[in-house]
Amino acid sequence: MSRMPTNTASTSPADSSDKIQLPEMDLSDLQALMLQWKQPKFRAKQVFDWRNKGVLNPDEMKNISADLRDKLNTELLCDPLKLMRRECSSDGTRKYVFALKRGRFAGKMVEAVFIPEEKRGTVCISSQVGCVLDCPFCHTGTQAFEANLSAGEIVAQILAIKADLRSDPLSEALEMFSDVTHIVYMGMGEPLANEDSVHKSIALFMHEDGLNISRRRITLSTSGLVPQINRLGEVQPVNLAISLHSAIDEQRDVLVPINRKYPLAELRDCLNRYPLRKQRHITLEYVLLDAVNDRAEDLQALIAFVNPERERVNLIQFNPYPGSPYQGTSKENMREFAQHLISKGIRATVRRSRGQDIMAACGQLKADTKLQG
């Protein structure tokens, strides 16, 4: 259970950094809070239902009393994110830029992306402002780390996007799903470097009284923090994706610097132990960079690394950003690379790039870190 607000009737309102965030509360938390506030128990369900719809402003919760709305506004940080900008791609992808409201982190920016398809709607969420890692081909990696997001700020990204899709659905002409069905921790930051908040947010997403999103529909992408992957498997064994990008240690030391601490042999052992449910696979993400990791020796190293019974390879087009020293491999080379993997019995796909025209594609997220003006 989340910590409950203390009785502050005789004191000034708490600073926003000290307040409990409504999105990080489950139904039992709200029930305990209503009891503490001497409110009827059913009020908790009313507030929780509004929360699950993405309505986080108490003033819009029309079936609760004005006094309770005031109490929620005063005692909780009900909506920990402020939507600063929404950008829409020609392919239906939407990018959301949020500002944090919490204490000394107020004004720091994060981004989330909604990716619609015919039968699913996936949200790529952020777990940090910036990133603690410095992968040189990733735009986010060029932004200095500024803060870990709270569980409430992670969950609030999903709630805000669900609310937006209800108020402004995708055009029927796109013939794409206009709701959130899947969640991927592939936005800004290294999720397993913010372990506590990420674990808690996963539990909140899966809670049957909350958003009730199946474990099979949640994927966490990590650069390879071995101890944290082991703990994830023990506590929250969601779908796992690894930002691999090279199966040669010397090369991966450059592309994914955490490899210097947890080299490929340690990562290999860790992946062999990660719990998998029937017909599930670990995804190995591999951005193909021209004349860097797309050569014959790179292909052979990757073939030797992959465990085909437990893993599949997702080849990713490099998405350029201003000032990048890298170039993507050609589409023809991507296809040939994939075919070679398939010929060796390895499941391999080429990820379709989405939202590139609004800098929302894989590796392109980088928000301004402070409010302007």
C-alpha cells in the first residue's frame, strides 16, 4: 500500500514533492484514504473509476462532493503530468510531451508515443528524464540524466493517452485501433535503472481492479543490467527485450557502454535463466548501422549468440537525429541480414518505423528538459 497523507488540517499544504500521486494508488489505497478522511467507502471506487478513465482533475469528477474534490486537490498530487504538446504523424502515431509537476523536478520534460495498428494500440512510455546510459546512436542518450520518474508519473502517461484517445479518437479512415492495449517500456531512460518505480508501475498496470493489462501485453526493454534482469524475472516476469545491437564485446562496449560492466557472456547466462511462458520469446533488438554492425562478421557473431528456442531478433532501422555520426544500413542489406538469420532457424523481423516525421520513432525521443518561457 502507498503511504497515506497525514492529517494536515492545522498545517500549510504539503509541497508537491511530498504528496501522494493519485495514479500510483490502487483501490485499497483509496479505500484506506477515504476511511482516514471519514468519507464513505464507496467514494474510493468513484474516484478510482475516474482515475482509470484518465480523469485526474478532481474538479471533473462530477459525482463526488465539492468538499471531497477540494480535499483531493489539497492533499494529493492528482495529475502529476502537464501535457505540453501533442504531435500527430501522418501514419496515425501520436507523440506526447509532458512536463513533471513534482517539487524540484517541476518543468522537466518526458515523452511518450502512441502507436496504433489495426488490432492493437501500443504506448511507448518513459521511465526517466534523459537516460543514465550513453548509447551513442540513441538520441535520448545524448540528453543528460535528470530524474527517475515516480510510479505515478509512469502510470499517468498511459492515463493521459487513454483520455486523449477517448476525447479525440483516431480517424476511421486510418482503420487503426484507438485505445491502449499494449505497453512497452522503450521510451526515454533505462527502465531497470529505475527499478522500484518501474516494478510498482507494472503491478499497477496489471491490477485487476485497475487497468487490468495482461502481463503478456507488457514489454520492458533494457540495455542489459544483469542483476536487475534477474530480479525482474523473479518479481515481474513481463516480456523482455534486450537492446543488443552487437554480439561482439569490443563493439558493444562502444554502442551499449553498460556492456563493459555486464559483458555478453554474463548477459547470455542471464537470458538463459529468465522465466518464459509457453510460446513466448525474448526479443533481441538490433539497430543496423552502416559499416558498423552490419558486416559479415557481425552477422556470424549474432548467429552464434542467439538461442533460437528462446529468442527472436528484431532488426531496427536507424532513425537519424540532428548531429548523429551514424548512418543506417540500406533496406536491401536489412532484408539480406534478416534472411541469413532466418536461414539459420532464427526468428527475425524488420521493425516498421513509425512516427519518424515527428521524431517519435525508435531512438529519436529527446524532450526539452525545462519549460520554456
